[in-house]
Amino acid sequence: MTSVVLVHGTGVREADYVALFGKVSAQLEKLCCDLTLVHCFWGAEHGARLPIDSLPGQPAVPSAADAAVRDDEDAVLASWALLDADPLTELRILAADERYSPGSHVPSQDETPPEQLCRRLRALPRDPVLTQVLAIHGITPEVIGDVADEVARTLTTLLPDTQLDSSVLRRAVARAVVASALVSAEERQGSTGISTDGETIDDLVKGTLAALGEPGAALGVVSDGARLLGFPLWRSAEWLTSWRVARNRPKISDSTVPPIGDILRYQARGEGLRSCIAAAVASAEPPVVVLAHSLGGVACVDLFNQENHYDTVAALVTVGSQAAYLYEMDALSSLPFGKPLPEYFPRRWLNAYDPRDPLAYLAAPVFGHDKVTDQSFNTRRPLLRAHSAYWDHKPFYTWLNEELFQ
């Protein structure tokens, strides 16, 4: 009989582990093998928790007037979340919106609003006031020129005959220019990023509007310049806004402490978790297969690097594990980067991953193809959903059976 020790990953608590244990047990029973699934639940004793409330005071319930102001601020912040992701978002929305579909424009000898804007866009790198303001944030005239050309191309492609009010169009174009310039600066400065607050964004938009010929912009009397044009799409990014996060912070904190806190606690004090795994292995009848998910897999690799369980553990199976990633960064507590696995490491190490799982990493290229075998699975789930989809994936259990139990 083979004992399979099930080591869960980060963020799992008792009810979750009970459900996971039942699911894996049911799947293993279908293999018609002589297997015993062994508990190794560490979340309650060795997982993170907040016994003392360290959250700052929560904002008071606002009045109706204050709530309106907060909601308006939410709209501005969420709008810029969209522009951060795609600086041309607003122009694309305008082009797609049926209210602004072209078709009624009658060409004349005068410049159309898009043509006027394109001419002013190409002159932005030569505007002394605007270039001085943008230079403070590392945005050079060359960058402004590249950004202006991109916005002009988008404008003439998507909105060549628009019937939009000229002021509305200028504001959308100004926001596209500022957002594109900031994204460009972020990319060039890398992880250090750039520092801009809401007031700075307002100033940049106003300066760009003035250079684009918006009446009153140079005097600072343009209102709501930083906000998108009232499209309902801004609510898709509503969760990013500061008031929403502040108002729901207790709930957010409670939900993020287990998954994030478990990792931090393990990195700081992981001995208890490793001891829990060692005790489960010692209590199981040999031969033992350790089936470990996510952070549980990292802890198992650390344990077997530090302690000799060679005669007991026939195989280690890591699922969606970050052990190789931590080792590459020289952040695996049990093994400095460049040092090989010890001779007493389990004789077989299988590493399951889904390429869509953002927390899964290849182990063979890092630790050696003679030490570990990687196996890819397509769970057909996105991102973090893929991180837990292995347990419901029939090909995963078929692979386990073929590799270890036949």
C-alpha cells in the first residue's frame, strides 16, 4: 500500500482543506490502486492570521453630498486606470459609440476638428510651456513627438469625420497624450516608475489642452479635464479606486491575509510548517508519495533539502510550485543558488504545471533534468483559476497513476 501525503498550498484553511481532501480522495479511488490519503493540514497552526486589529481607522459614513463627491472621484480614478492600461481607450470608445458614428459630416474648405487637432498635435514638441512641464517627469520633446504622432494617427483613423464637439474632442485627445507620455516614461524608467499625483495629472492635462487650443485652459479654468467623458465603462475599473478600497478594507484585508500572509510568514519562520510535513510523512506507512501544492511544494523542497527522508519518501510531486523560481532568485531558504540538491533528496521528483498558471514554474531546467521531471497540463482555466484547477483535472490523475501507482 502506498501512502499519499496531501500538503496544501497558501491561503487554505480547515473548510477548504476538508473539501480538497475529499476531492483528491475521490479521484484517487477511481484509480483502483491500493492507496491511502494522509492528512497534512498546516493552515490553522502555521498559516498567517491577524490576532490584533492593525488597520487604520475606517472612513466615516459620508453624507449624501460627500458621497457624490466620492463617487465623482471614483469615476476620475477609475477612468485613469483604463487609460493606464490603454492610453487610447477613450478615443476607441468614442469611435465605437453609436452616438458619435460618422456619416453626417459635410466636407468644407475649412479644417475639420480632427485635422486642426492633428496640426496642433504635431506642434506639441515645440511648445515651450508644455515641454518644460513634461520634462520634470522625464518626458522629452522626442517622446512627446512620438506620442503626438501616435495619437494623431489614431484620431485620423478612428474619427476622421466626427461630429463631436471640438472641446470634447480636445479633452479626449489631451488625456490620450498625457496617458501615453506617462506610460512611455514608466517603460523607460522600469521598476522605479515615475511619481505623479492627481494634482500633477490635472496640471499636465490642462497644459496639453492649452497647447491644443482649448479656450480658457491656459487660465486654468477648464473643469473636469482629467475625467473621461462619462462613459459607463469606467465602472469596470471601479475596484481600483481609493475610496472603494478604503471602504472595503477590512473585508479585503481578511481575504488577502491567508494567501499573502502565509507566504510571508513561511519565509520568515518556516520551521513549524516543515515540521508539520515531516510529522505527517513519519506517521504514514511507507512507501510515501508527497503530493504538495504551491507553497506546500516549496516547503517540501526545503524540508527534503534539510532532512534525509530518502528511505521513506518514494516520490515528491509538486503542483503549481514556486520552488524553482525562489531558487533562481537565491531566495530558497534551504539551498543557496548554484548548490545542487543533496544526494538524499527523494529519488523521484515530478513537477506539474499549467502554462496559464502564473504561480507555476518549470523545475527541470533549474535543478536538472536528471533530478526532476516537469509535466504540462492544460486545465483550460485562466490565470489564478488555473492554479487550483489541477485537482479537478482528470489527465492529472491519469498521469499520477501511470508515473507512480502502476
